[in-house]
Amino acid sequence: MSITGLRPWTDLVLLHPDVEAGRLTESTYAIDLGAITENDPSLPPVYRDPEAFFRATYLTVDLRKMLAEVLGSLAGQGGSNRVLKLRTPFGGGKSHTLATLFHAARCRPAVNVIPEGRNLPDPGTVAVAVLDGEKFGALEGKQIPGGPHIKTMWGLLAWQIGPEAYAMVEANDQDRVAPGGDLIRSMLTKGAGGRPVLLLLDEVLKYVERAAAVPVHESTLQRQSKDFFQSLTVEVAGSERAVMVYSLQWSKKEALGNVALLQELDMLANRVDQLREPVTGDEILPILHRRLLGAAPDPAAASQVAQVYQAVFTKMRRANASDESQKHVADEEGHRLFERLRAGYPFHPALIDLMRERWTAVEDFQRTRGSLRLLATCLHVLKKHSEARVLLGPGEIPLKHPEVRLAILKELGARNDFDEALTSDILGENSRAGKIDKRIGSESSALSNVRPATRIATAILMYSFGGLRRERIGVGDPLPPGVTESELLDVCVAPDLDNITATAVLSDLRKACLYLHYDGVRYCFKKDPNVTKLVDDAISEVERDDAALRTAIKDRLTKRLAGHSDAVVWPQEPFDIPDKEPRFLVAYLPLDFASKPKAEQDSIGRELLSKYGDRPRIYRNGLCLAIPDGSQVAALRRAVAALLAIERVEKKKLQLKLTQDQMEQLRERKGTESSAEESAFRSLYSAVWLPRMEEGALRIELVAVGGRPLKATGVHERMMELLTALSPPKVHGKLTPRKIIERLRLGGSPGNDEPLRLGVSLADVQDPFFSFLSPPRLSTSEPIRKAVVQGIAESLFAYTSGATPILGPDGRYQVAADRLRFGKAIEEDEVDFESGFLIMPTAAPSAGLHLVSPPGGGTEKNEGSGPEKGPTREGSQTEKTGPGGGSGPGPGPGPALPLKPTKVRYRFEAKRDQVFSAFPAVPNLADRSDGEKVVIEIQATSQAGFDPSWLRNAVEEPLDEANVEVSKE
């Protein structure tokens, strides 16, 4: 997917001077409310000076509304709540909100430096009192230079309102006893000298928590402080020109575990306060721009990027939509993304959502200063090293730089917990993500610089901290860390990374990474390894014992070949392959055969095919060698080693304390490795070696699968399909009776000066077919049995069993007529290979012969004896005979019926391509002929002569392998 025209954000965005210069310390992004109150000169001017503060502050809609409400109430306007509770916001946190109220109340004209601050109410001079509960000590209090030693929160607030206000509660302060409501009301009115009063209370919980350790008479300072806090909220709520804004921690983690106290403080003011969230939704984005960028990004550039990302996102969502309604939703979500991208550029809104919605569940994460510092670090590093992409999103965090890793892990409280995960799975060329990227880059140059695996793994790590709050579904605790596949694709798919590639890469990461956990819904990196690590360690143990691994592979192959008596597994010596067994054997050679030199392979193959122990092999025509494919050996070893390793891990599940999720991961990995094993076994043997005689020497013929499709999936079934089903077949399951006569030379002389062979024992029929290296090769002895039955029925030879018959002086075998089978059908189980005997008709006793007339009555006519020779087609002759063998029309009155020819003959000359075009006519004619057979005569001439060896290999052997009877001139 092209990203032509889209430039890195560093080419289009000006960074804030602090970010550009690398001023990234925590103090740069931390607001100390207490220091601001005291005008601490060590604070940067941007925090101390009201006008500088407002120039760097983005007034969100809700923050401006809150300012108007507070300033209006201080000015005496009614209709607004005077006790406000802050919900901790992100990117403009509670301290920043309190500081905004402080500066606006103390110096109202300073707000006018920003347009959105004008026209806000002006309450005049305001008495502002601040409690920073994190700094104010419950036991030690605070010594005012030249003034009293203040001991309580009411004393501190009163002192800041004014000396007269403190004088009213001094006794209560020194005695640490909370003042009553009337006294508090006087403090807020008379004590302020008629001025409006703004009370800002930050980190109240921390102060009250510490106050529990301070005894006060029969009570504690904590109990007194809670009493004051409640009374204060009541009095402020009923006042005319006082406002109180306070903040409490958000969660039980932030409350340091004291949930009960947090809830109690919340309830104390619950009747009179009202919740405020000054920063909501995408108002965070302009805040980030104001604090991290030197100027607002170019709107045209932002729109261009947003438009391209919108198109990619919408296309992905529409592809997954099942109806028009869902496609409409996809379009709407794409438009919403466009608006957010345009507003947030160069930040991907998913990165901000991640920090705002998920990382808030992390106890140590500071939403404002932590996020700002992290983003500032990323911006600075990417600009410095020229590594920026189009946007900065969860997948573009530059983790390879130490300062970025430190910023992330420190802010999220992880420290060194993820060092191994980062090194092993995400960072560097040798990490698992790096290796995936390297492979993908070699396969597609367009993805070589995209590094999709590292991008996706980085995004997953970012989602591995915190979790979405369950408030959306009515439950308080956050969801577990992690990200779903859909969420991940939404944030990672980009103009240079389509969702199909991203999905495939995610699958690779799930299988490869050691610290990536997947529970069936969410992906999450953890500091503890997943089962992949356990399995990989076990694989290393398995692979160290090569002999055991080899035995396991052999056992698995043997199991797959169980039930096939014609399969021999991993013969080491010729004696390991049986001989003199009347069936075609496939010997599957061991894996190490594939790695041997060619000359050594040939030597081993010839020895196995030609020998049996220390003697020559007899049944050489009933054997082939299945050759292992070296390209599949490594894959098979890996898969089997993984399966053995998984078995070991499963046996230790109690010892390893495996969780249910980990057991499910094991099952998933087992399924993956089982599929890999099955695939490797299926393709392990893709060729066979067959013995053949050539010029008097044993040669090896290779028959390979190549590109030919095999339907079978089993190891042995595939080899037999290769040998029997593919053209031309090398092994046959059928045999014609004439092949027996031809192979045994029945009716002729077996050799020079030998008498005619007129009969043969069935025991001697089997050996030539399995011994002589010439077609046909038979799968078993059953084709011989069937051919014997067929030959008897077709009167090609006679059959008897029992004692071997003796050839009499009349040239006929002496056999009782009732023991002779000839010219009739017999059952196959009557054929006895041990005592059976075949006799040529000329040598059978004449009394035992029962010649059968050919079908149609009468005797078979010699070719050309029939009458009515019709016209020829292209010089051919057509012979016709009438029904019943007569020469005239059929019987019965009426017009003569058209005669049907009973025998046809066609003769034509053809070139090579014409042969292929005309050949379909032959099987068509065979379908309608007696016995579904036709006689084919081939005649060819060559002035140069035909090479006998070529004739044998190119013509006669294919005819032999077709298992047809051939006569040659």
C-alpha cells in the first residue's frame, strides 16, 4: 500500500523548546501546588507567573465552564454549587486545575491573555487558601516565618484567609480540636473581611490518613479532621461568596489501600458537593499540543494524513461488514477517526486513549506529568534520530532507545520486569519480532522498512499495562491488561501495513514470542514466559538426545504405516527387507539417507535392491525404495521434537503450576505442531527408486511426485498412488492370462536346446513375475490367481491340482478327466499355488477337453470370411455379417432391416499431433466391442532404422506397463 506524499511528522511539526532541547525531567512537567501558593522562585516562570501560566494552558470547554462557575460564585452570583469535587483528569490534571483556579482568583486580569478567558466573571479581590495534603504534615504542622506554628488543616486555611480568621480558630488549631460550624462560618465571612473566599484542597486523603497517628485527648487528629471537613463543606455550601474545590484519589490503589477512608471522605461531602471533570474526551489533544508543540500543526497536513488513514480504516471495516447496516457503521467510524486524527496530529488518538483510559489503572502512573514526560521523550528521540513515521501511535514508540524504555517502565512501575521480554521478543534483529521482520522483508521489499512485527509487538506491550475500567459495564475494578485483535488492528493498520499482513504477522508473533500471552481474547506481554518458553526449553532438551528423537520419529512413521504388510520402515541392511514374499514391497529409507552424498546413496540403493543378506535378492521385481526429501527432514524433526517437548511440559503441569490459560496454550501449540508433523510426513517421501535392467546391468529408475497431484493423504497410500494410479503405472493389480503364457513361454521353448514347455506348476508361475526385472510389476500374487481363473474360462490353458502330472509318450499330460478344469468358470479359491498345475490345451488329455463355441453360435470365422463387404472409408475395409452369422437379411416378413456390421477395420496414417487428436476414437470403439477390447495394429518405417534399445524403452516398455498382449514383427 503506497504512502507516497505522506511525510514524517517531524517534517511538518515544530516541537516545544523544552522538548526540542531534551529538557525532560519530571520537574518540567510537574505542578507543585504548594510551591505555586508560596511563589517558590525555583519553579519555572510558566507555573509561577499567572500570565505565562495561562498562555501555556488550554482552556477546555469544561474547564472554562468551571472557571465561570467558581468566579461567578465568588462574585456573589447564585445558582451554582459551591462545593466541587474534582475527578482527576488526564493531560491537565487535578493540580493543574487547582492551579488554574488559584491564578484566576488571585489575578483575574491574567486570564484575559487568552481569548477563551475573556468575559469571565471578575469577583475582585479574593482570599485564597490552599491545602496541599501531600506536603502539610499532620504531626509537625507548619512553622510560619515570623508567625505561629500551625498544627491543623483548619489553622492553615484560616491563616491564609487572613490573620483575623486565624485568630478566631487559633485555640482550636493549637489544641487540634475541630471548630464548630458557627466558628467556621465566621472564619469564612468576618475573618475574610468581607472578601470572597476560595478554598482549594488537594490530596486530602493523604493528610487525613497521616492524622490517624496523632492523638488528640480521647480522640485522634484524623477524627477531628473528618469532622472539620464535613462541617466545612456544609458551611461553604450555605455561604454567599465562598467556594470550596477539593480532590480525592480515584481508586483504591491511589488511596494506598485505605478504601474505607476514601469512601468515608467521599460520603462526608456527598450531600453538598458536585463532581467536576474539567478535561473530557478529545479536549486532551489541544492540551498536549499547547504543552509539547511549539506551534499548532498545519491543518492541511493534518487533514491529508487523517484522510489517508480514514480510507485504510474504512476499507478494513467494510471488508468485515456482513450487511449494508454494518458498512454504514464502518463509514461513520471512519469519519470519526478522521476528525480525531485531524485534531490530534501528530498523535494517533489511540495512544492518548491508551494513557487516559488504561494506564490510569496502574498505581504508580501519574496521569499528567508521567504522560507528558513520556510523550515528550518520544518526540525528542524520534526527532533527534530521524526515525519518525507519519504518526506517533502505540506501535511507533521507539523502545530501542534506553531513555524511552526508562520513561515508560518507570512511569508504569515496571522498572526491569520486562527486560527479558524486550530483549527476547521485541528489540533487535535477533529478537523474535526482528526475525519475523527480516523474513517478511526478504519476501516483500515494500515491507522491509515497515517492520510490521516490531510495530505490532510494541503496540501489544503498550496495552500490557493497566486495563479499561469496568464502569462501562457497571463494575468498579478494571479489566485485565491486554488488547484484542480487533483493537490491535485498529491502531496498527496504516497506509503502509494492510490488515491481511497485520493479521498474519500477529499469528506469527503468537506462535514465536516467549513472553506474549494470549487467553483467547486478549494479547498481553508479561514478565513471566508463556508456554512457548517452557516448550522451547524442553525442545532443546529433546534435540540434545538425537538417538531418542530419531527413534521417536521412526515410531511415529511405523504407527502411520501400521496395517500395511507391504511397507518396510528404515531398513539398515539388505536383510531387513524380506525376500521371496509374493507382494510388492516399499522400503522407506531412514532420514539420514537424504543427507548422504549422491555416490553413497546410489551404492546403498543398489545393495538394498539387489541383495538379501549375503546372497542375491530373488524377488527384485517386487521392491522399491521410498526416498526421503531432505527439505522436509528438518521440518519433521522440529515438529516431532516440539510434540515430545509438549508432552514433557504436560506431565509437569502440577510442578510448573500451569494455569488453565497456559494449558489451553499448550493444547493450541500441540494442534499447530501436530499439523506441521502431519504435513512433513505427508511430503517426506516424494520419490521412489525402482530396479531395472539395462544393457545387462542393474540400474535405478526414479519415479517422483513432482507437480503431479496426489489425492491420498497417508504416507503409504501416497506412494502406492504414485506407483499404481499415475500414468504410466509402475505396479499393476491386474494381469492377463496371455501374460502368464508369455512370461513362462508356455507352448514354446524356455531356452536353447530345451524341449517345449507344455505345462508348469503354479508355484513356478509366481517367481518370474516377482524376479525378472521387466514389466509388469504385480502388487500381490492375487492378479496371478485371477489371471489363472480367466485363462481357464477362456480355454487358454487347463488346470489341475494335486500330484504333479506326468507328460505321457503321446505328448499329453496324464490327468483324470474329472480333475481337469478347462473352458469353464471356477472359483478363485480353487486355485492352489502349492499343488496347482497349468497345462497348454495341446498337451491336455483329449478326453478332458470341452471346447466352447464362441458367442453367437457356430464357430468363429477367420478374418475376411464373412460376406457382404461394403465400401471402404479412406481405403479401409468394413466387414459385415447378418444376424445369427447368416448372410442375408433377418428372418420374418416385411421390408429388410438395415444390416449392422459385426466387425469393422479402419486404417489411416497420422503424425504425432494427429495421433493424439484421433486417439479418443479407440476407447469409444472398445466400449461397444465384445469384451470391451479392440485390436490395435501399429506400423512404422524408418530408412535409418530404429535403435533396439530405444524401441525397448520408449515403445515396448510402456506397452508392457499397460499390461496388454503384444505381438511384434
